[in-house]
Amino acid sequence: MSDAQTLIENRPPSVAALFLERVAATPDAEAYRYPVPPASGEGPDDWKSLSWAQAAERVYAIAAGLIELGVRPEERVALASSTRVEWLLADLGIMCAGAATTTVYPQTNAEESAFILSDSESKVLIAENADQLAKAVAKRPELPELHHVVVIDPAGAETGDWVLTLAELESRGAAYLEKHPELIKERVGAITREQLATLIYTSGTTGRPKGVRLPHDNWSYMAKAIASTGLIGTDDVQYLWLPLAHVFGKVLTSGQIEVGHVTAVDGRVDKIIENLPVVQPTYMAAVPRIFEKVYNGVAAKARAGGGAKYKIFQWAAEVAREYAKVTQDNFKRTGTHSAPFALAARHKVADTLVYAKIREAFGGRLRACVSGSAALAPEIGYFFAGAGIHILEGYGLTESSAASFVNPGEAYRTGTVGKPLPGTEVRIAEDGEILLRGPGIMQGYHKLPDKTAEVLESDGWFHTGDIGELSPDGYLRITDRKKDLIKTSGGKYIAPAEVEGQFKAVCPYVSNILVHGADRNYCTALIALDEVAILDWAKENGLDGKSYAEVVAAPGTVEMVDGYVKQLNEGLQRWQTIKKFRLLPRDLDVEHGEITPSLKLKRPVVEREYKHLIDEMYAGTREA
């Protein structure tokens, strides 16, 4: 038996048990780092730290406070907050109480929040602030099961019998612990593997969200499996900004507890650029949209610097891609990242002129980034790889506790999602669908046995709904969502995500793109531009002072994007090419329900909303 197998098979039944072990092993080591904005509101944040023992004091107080409120094992406690240190402490407190966390995105509207709270039968809601509290108050008559709301930031919130602050909950919990000092140990000791730990509602691309039931064993397995890859170590500093209501953010907390490294946590996306040089992380996880934004930002900055600077950037970008492809190919064959002398020399010059500045912007110590939740365009992946920002793509779903595959360190291959985590099995069905089995797979959908039976076979194989292919040495490549494959009226199959990803690598101004063509005789696209990038372009092209909507409607903008569409089409098969496109009057967003909180496109919503533009692109054509 390998060390990885031993580690995984000897796992405790819960992450709560792992947390107790971590606190006992390294009580004084730094666990979490978090920002405290200055009282004046001006100037940089002050970063504070919690040791494992200090974190435990708060976690145990939260756990005891919930128990004192009457929360019993497996009962749900909802958590509606952005990513912050209190989210981590509250989630651990819920688990140490033996209860289960229902995650709620802070962007979720009152109606859907009420559905999640009601469907999960959550007894307590931990709300970030007055805004999150207001959603519960508005729907209180529909939530008879909800006995209490706990508010993290009480400013502007009315407290009373039904509503208390997090500070009050911790105070009550600490007093309760004085009377029952063995309480937490007893509750954690009683947790079984199959006991519900987390209920995550998939935002989904259609219909009502489904509650995915993830037991304690899923997270314990994930903690051990992630640690066994060797990708993270005790000296690491993780920068955690991803939404913790999403399974990708949540799984990152399990590996950290097992390994015991530092996590700097701040969910404010607009602070990422400012925080990276301060935190100086050694690794971080992100969704592809972040890497696309960084790439487009670097390209736009180079363009703004004048023709010569932009030419240098374009040259350096091509060198980066070539270098990454050659060195990855050589590693596959020989085990070394070698490059021919001439290419290595060009790469060294490009590194001095361009890449070193990009690495510095990431804090200068970044060993690797993990990308997941959606496909990263390979050309963007190769650019960052060549620039020394190693992006390890991974793959998983809410239903598989997020981390089923990840690229193995130095042996990573851009364009693939790597190999399965130890203990996870994979096979490809006859129609190309990826099937998974292992300790990370969900118990099923909450109160939806028929939906569960559609995807989970009796022998444990889970149908992912994704299409993929395995290399002879076990690397997985995702080609598309099964249900997203387009079949044209000419009978050709097209993977829209592949075409969309290629366009994002070509056009530095794109934010979102949707390729349409199912049952049509040619493909079209709806394109939303990145507001910051396109308004910068507008200043240099006679459109300064115009609004975003005016800029995208301008003939010059359409002509500029058309040039990138033609460039894209040159590399596509004839039936994949984009014959017509329309620029959207605004970017797609979570608030309008067009993308999920993890930044995935909701195709049916976008196609329904912009049906008039799609119809316009096919008007006057005879459909085969």
C-alpha cells in the first residue's frame, strides 16, 4: 500500500476531528491572516493574524453557542456571507457542533434565499450584515423553521430575541463551555462518516437550485487526498478570495487544516491586485475569468504604452507560449523542462522585459495557481506558464466535493485537468461522458431521490454530464458539457466552450462570449466586452467620454471586434466559424442571472434574454 493510500484509508470521520488534531499539534502556529480596514476609511488595510489556538477558541465558542441555541447534530445552520475569516470560523463552529452548513451566496436574492433556507430546513442563519438579515426578515413568515439569525457585522441591524450578533453568540458559547468543558470533544467524537456536513445549493444553469448533500467523510477524504499530492506544504501561504459558498472555495479549507499552513482570506475581488504584493502568496486558486482579466489588463496596458511597447508584449506573449509548449513536451518525454538554446535566449530577454513584472504583480513568491470551475483557454494557460505563473488546472463538481482531478506539480500539462486524486476512479462512457466514483462523491440531492437516481448509479458511479478523453498515461481533457454540445442543421457537432475559449485568447477586450448554432446552418456569437479595457481603448479611438453602451454601439468598435472574429475563424474548421456576431449593450452579470456566482455562463438565460439579437443574425436565411 502506498503512503497516499495509507493516509487516505486511515482518515478520521470528519474535518472537525482533523481541526482538533491540528490545534493540538501546532497551537501557536499562524492559521489565518485577515484584513482590518483603517478606522478613517483611508489608506491600506492592517492585516491581523489568528494562531490555530486563537482560531479554536472562537470556533469552539461558536459551536457551543449554537448548541446552547438548541442546534442538534445534522440540523442545518445557513451561512450567507462573503469570503472572510468569520465565514471560516463559523463553518468550523457548525461542524464542531455536529451540525451541517447550508451555504448561501451573498448575491442570492430574497426569494431564492428563502427557498434555500426553507428547503434545507435551516434552524439558524448566520448573516454577514444588515443586507443579508433584511432578506430573512422580509421572508420570515415563510420560514417557520428558522429560529434565530446571527449577524457578523451588526451595523444597522436590529437585534433582539430573534436576532443576535456573532459576538453575543460567542459570548454565550464561552459561558456554556465553562459549564460543559468536554462538550466540543464529545460532539466531534460522536460525528460519523455518513453524517451530513454541508448542503451546497448548485446555482445551476436552469431551474431551481438543487441541494447537494456532502457528508463529513467527503471533506476528510479531500483533506487527506489533497495533502497526499504533495502540492501544498507547511510553509505555504494561500491567498483565499474565492466564494466560500461555492464548493471550490470550500474544499481549499480542508487541505489547509490537514497541512497546517497559513491562509490569508479576503473575498473582495476589487482588492486582489492590491492584496497580492502584501500577502505574497505561494499559491492561490482562481477561476479562469481572473486569469483572462489579468491577461487582458497586461495587454491593454502594453497597448496604452504605445506601438513599440505593444509589439514587445505581443512578441513576449508568443515566446511565452512557444516556450511553455516546448518545455512541457520535453518534460513529458525526458523529465526535464529544457528548451533549445535560441528559444531559451529569447525567453530570457522576454522575462526581463515582461514576465518578471507580471510575477511581481502576483506578489513575487507564487509557486502555482490552481484553476477550476470552468475551462481555461489553453493559449492563456500557455502564456502564463511561459511567464513563470504555473496554472495547474483541476476538475470537479459540487457533486464530487470539487477536487476530483488536478495537474501534478511540475508534470502539469496545459489544456488538461491532470490526473485523478488518489482514491478517485474515472472511466469514460461510450458517448464520451466522464463517470467518477470515490469517497468525494455526494450522498445525493436533498429531498430529490429521482434527480439523484438520474446521475448516481447504485454501484457508486456518478455521471458528470461532461464530455472528455483520457490520455494513455491518465491525464483528462474536458471537451465540453454533454448538454452544451451544439449540433448544426448540417449534422456537425461543435463544442461552444472550445470556440469561446479560443476567442478569449485572441481578443483582449472580451469579457463574455456565447456561441450559438444548435439546429442552425451556421454559428453566431453574442459578445460582451470588458468595461475597463474597452473604455481605455475608446479614449484612444475618438470615443473618449462616451458611455459603455455608446462605445459598444459605435461602428469603429464593431469593426475592431470583427477583426478579432476573423482572426479566430482562421484557426477553426469551416463549420465552427462565427459568421455573424452582436455586441451586447452591457456585460453579463450575476445580478441579472446570466452567469452563476462562480462566473459560469447560463446559456439558456442569455439566449432567452437576447433572442431578438439571435433572430436578427439568422433573419432572411433559409434554415436547412
